Amino acid sequence: MNIPFSKFDGAGNDFVVIDNRTETVSLTTDQIAHVCHRRMGVGADGLILLGRAGGEYDFAMHYYNSDGLPADMCGNGGRCIAAFAHILGLGANGRVGFLADDGPHEASVVMWDSQERFGLVTLGMKDVVAKEVVRCLDGWLLNTGVPHYVQRVENLADFDVAGEGRRIRHLPELGPAGANVNFIEDLPDGRLMVRTYERGVEDETWACGTGVTACAIVTGNRRLRTHGGDFRVDFNSTGTAFTHVRLTGPVSLNFTGELMIN
């Protein structure tokens, strides 16, 4: 079977994206892992299927990490699939509404340059209950679509994110499924630098949308930097919850092609 795909990245966090509104694409865990493999496949941090959704939604988002296993949400993946939907002509005026496994989301394509295949996309994230942002180990634990641990460190540029992230990710304090691990440090220009070790990828990624969202909520800093690019996270804090959470950052369409699946 030959399956058309598009390769997107959101600030260097990259994904294979497939239009599956016909519901003809069904991939096994091993097949997804193979597609995402950086030497034997296309290479990506994850794979996303754009499916049909009923009612008021333009589409459904089904996300898989590079190990082939599903995850409830991916912030940069959500922004990338919003750009993909915009290219497909879904939604109206650059706005789309979709269902992910963690619930409904809406996104806005703030800007899209079809010649450069580059744009800026804002994604609405889930609300976070304040009492569920808890102190844990040497940092904080919270869920912004998937669980995240956030810890301040010194000299983040030289920090062993992969080694420490791998060690912390499985600690029992983070729950039976573990959590993504974010290390943060204030920058001289006022931004917050974030480096993330992602479970499922089992390595550091260039950016993580749900991760920078978690870091913004923990610190209150709405301007964040990653290896792959800069983000802004806006939200309202009511004292009991963080609401109207919006993640804004860059998206690029890298290339298109066909997967040959046996």
C-alpha cells in the first residue's frame, strides 16, 4: 500500500502527518515505529492521522509517539495538523476545531506563507486545575494533555538532558506511566529556556508544545525558548485553574511523499 504523507515540524519537533478521512489507513505499532525511525524510515518524533469527526468538529487527531504507541495529545503536533488541515481547505478563515484523545481543541493559523511553506499557529490547550499542579521531587508535576515534570537547573546549555531525563522519567513519584521531563533556566533577555526529554520518543526533542505549556504555567513566564524556536503561552489564572491556555509558535511543511507499507 502506498500512503501519501506530509512531513511537518513545529519548532523542530517533527511529525509524519497523514490524511485518513477515508479511514483506509491502519498501521500497527511496529509500522509506525518503522516510519518514525531516523535511519530506516522517514524519521520523526511522532505520527499523526487526520481522521473524520462528527458534529461541530472539522477533523479528529490521532497521535502516536515514535515508539508507535498512542498519546492523548501533542501540542506541536496539534499545531502542525492545524496547518495541514488549513492546506486541505478544512475550517474557515484559518480556524479549525478538532477532537484529540484528550478532548476538543481549536486552533488558528495566524499566518501561512504557501511559497515558503512556513507559518505561525496558535493552539487552544486544555485547562489545568491549580490544585493538580503539585510539588514533586525537586520540581513540579502537572498534566497539560500529557503528564510533565518541570525542574529548574543551572547551566542548562551543558546539562545532560538525555541522561537525567531518562533517569527521572521512570521514577515512581511520576506515576505508573512516567512523565515527560522538562529542565528550565531563566535567560538574560527574560525568556525561559526549556529543554525536554519526551517519553515515547525516549530522547530529548528540539521542542515540546505540552512541555513549554507546563513550564509557562509553573513559572508564569509566557515567553519561552527551545532549541527549535520561540513560543508564547497565554492563559488566565483564576486562582483555582489556568484557563484559556493558548500555545503559539512556528510550523513548517518540510516535504511530502509516499509511504510504502507492506
